[in-house]
Amino acid sequence: MIKTVRHLAVDILNQVHTSQAFASPLVNDCLDKNSLSGTPDGRLLTHLVYGVLRFQGHLDWILAKLYRGDFEKMDEGIKNVLRVGLYQLKFSDRLPAFAVVNEAVKIAKIIHPEKNALVNAILRNYLRRGQKIPFPSLKNNPAEHIAAFHSHALWLVKKWIKIFGLKETMSLCSANNEIPPLTVRVNTLKISRDEFAQKLTDAGVTSTPTKYSPDGIILTDSAGAIQNTNFFSEGFLRIQDEAAQLISYLISPNSADSILDACAGAGGKATHLAAILKNKGRIVAVDRNPEKIAELKKDAIRLGINIIETQTLDLSAGLPDSLKEKFDHVLVDAPCSGLGTLRRNPEIKWRTTEKDLRNFAAAQKVILQNASLAVKKGGRLIYCTCSLLPQENENIIDDFLARNKNFSLCQTPASINPRLLDSRGFYRTCPHRHNMDGFFGAILKRQ
């Protein structure tokens, strides 16, 4: 049986829920397997999956009002059929309403035959009275209103209101529901940003330079996935948000410096640092996940980089003696909630809990402490996350400084625009302020 695009979208949403996977690799795998990359149907699939994930809270509020039973106990597969249908009815006009309902009923018949009548009834009920369903009052219940209407977890909205205030929290949540720009980092080992921009123009791709990163380009119009182009295979670029690019300029190393990337992942920052160093010097990149290290090695070859040494190493278990006091710069891109990346990873909204924050903070403290042992006397320790919450950011720094009197806050280099610094000199970006992911960064110097 050949599944429709909407059925494929439901399948992906079910996988996101059951396996706690991220949508991006699932969508990419589905596009490849079904030969949908670069096609209108492929774009529709991506639109439906990410649209539902971004607006899940909004959709669920409406569906719960239309359902006579306990919506929380409804089968997740049927919820996703309803979400995909309702998302199209409310936010998309690509199909007539009757066709959307009929398609949802057909999918329900296949995955849960006994529930097709329920799907039909709820979606038709929405067509009759959906526009009249009220959301919580902004005046009387501001947090509840933002959570439901702007589709975020209530506990998170309450935290952000305390941090940002009501008006800015609304702006942040609204920005999180927007489609993020496709930002790439130009590999300056092979080509300059201006030269690459001209190549894009010659290929019919519209682009603009990033505002803060000297190496970034935003692709504003592309016919297909940039990963499938010769530009990518020839190593001219790496997909990387502007906020993440600027972490390397937060470090701003000199050519003779040694660098430890303590939580390197797939190497976005390590490869950027290698480019800044013009492929000279020493970078050691470690990560606890051997698959990530394998990705890093592969990408370094594509980008023409040969100065990165790699190790599979879990910093939460300690630092080996061979790495102690060996580095001028130690970067700790700590495992975190990722709540600054909700535009790109909206599923995080629905799976992260307050308990998770406590677990992340505990791990971050241990990793930062262990990584600090790798810093030479007079060297620097750089801590960053893609989170917007103090529990994972300045609270971790303050705790570390209280326990390590031989470290102190260090001035941010001139390579970082002052507009991206807060009153304490911490690097801080937000989607609604800067149109980039939400990042935090701090620089500590060992005496």
C-alpha cells in the first residue's frame, strides 16, 4: 500500500512520540525513502509535521473542547490524525475542507478502524463551531492563554514570564512558532563568504549575509535541500545557526593556541574553530557518543580539515590525566534542554519537564567541573548552552565560581557584538530579539 503524504506525516508524528526521536532525521529519512526530496509533496510533508509539532498545544486545546471524553486518554495515533486534519483546516488552505476530513477518516480506518467515525465527527464539529471555541483570557489567565494560544507547555510559560515579563514572553513564544531561517556557515578554508554568495547567486539561489557572524549566510530561496548540492559535497558550507557560529568567536583563539572541545557532538564548533585557525594549531574534540565522533571525522574530511584529534570520552565520568592542564581554551557546549532551539526542534516543548531541568543542571555542574581541569594556568574555560533558562546558564556559572576561586569571569572579546551581551557580560541570544537560536555563553579565566 502506498501511503499518502498526510498518512506519512501521521506516522512520523507517532514515531516522534513513541521513540522520543527528533523529527528532523525522521522527516529526512522519509523524504529519501519515498523519493520526495525537493518535490511539492516533500515540502507538504515537512510543512505538516513541523506545523503540527509547533502548534500542538493550540490544536489540542481545540480538540479537547470538541471531544466529549477525556482527550488526555485518547490514543496518540488518533490524536495525530486529528492534529494533522485540524492543522490543515485552521492553518492551511491547500485542500478543501471536505477533502481534509475525508483523508483523515481514511487514515483512521487504516490505523484504528473503530475510530474513523470519531475522527469524522470531531473534524466536522470543528467546521460547524470551531471558530467559536474560546481560549483562556489573556487578562485573567495570561500564562494559560499564552500556553494554549501560542502552543507552549504551561510550566515553561510561567518560568519565562518571571524572566522576560508578559509581553516579551508572548513575543518569544510567537517567534518559536515561526519557520526559522536556513543558515549556513561558509567554510573559509575553501572559499570566502562573498565568493560563496556569488556562487549562490549564479546558481539562482537568493541569500543574505548574517548580521552578526562574519561567516554566515541565510538562504532565503532554495529550490532543494542544500545538503544535496555540489556546494555541500565540495565542503563550501556547513549548516549551522548564527548563534552557534558565534560561540567560536566567543573563544576567538590565536594560531598558536590549543583547544579542547569537551562536548563536541558532530563537530559544528570544532570545525569552525579549525577554519578560524586556518587549519593550524591543535584541536582535541571529545564526545561520549562514538557515532557523533564518527560524524565529526567524516565532516572534517569533507571540509578539508586535518588538525582535529578525536576521542570518545564521557566528561561526566572524569578527565584523564593526559588532558589535564594542557589547553589554552576549553569549550564546554554542555548537554542541555535545548529550549533555545524550539523553532527548529518544536518537539522539545512537549517532552521536556521541570524534573529534566534539575537533571540537566546536575550533569552540567559535573561536566564543567571536570572540564575545568584541562585548562592551563592563565587559560580560559568557555561554557555555553542552547537554553534560555537560568538553571542551565548563569546559575551553573555562579555555582562553579563559588567552588573554584582560581577562576573568574573574563571579558568578552571584541569579536562579539555588544548587543548580544547582557548586563553581566554573558553572551545571550533569543529568537524574538535576534532571529537566531537562543544561546548562552560565559568565559571564565583560570588565574
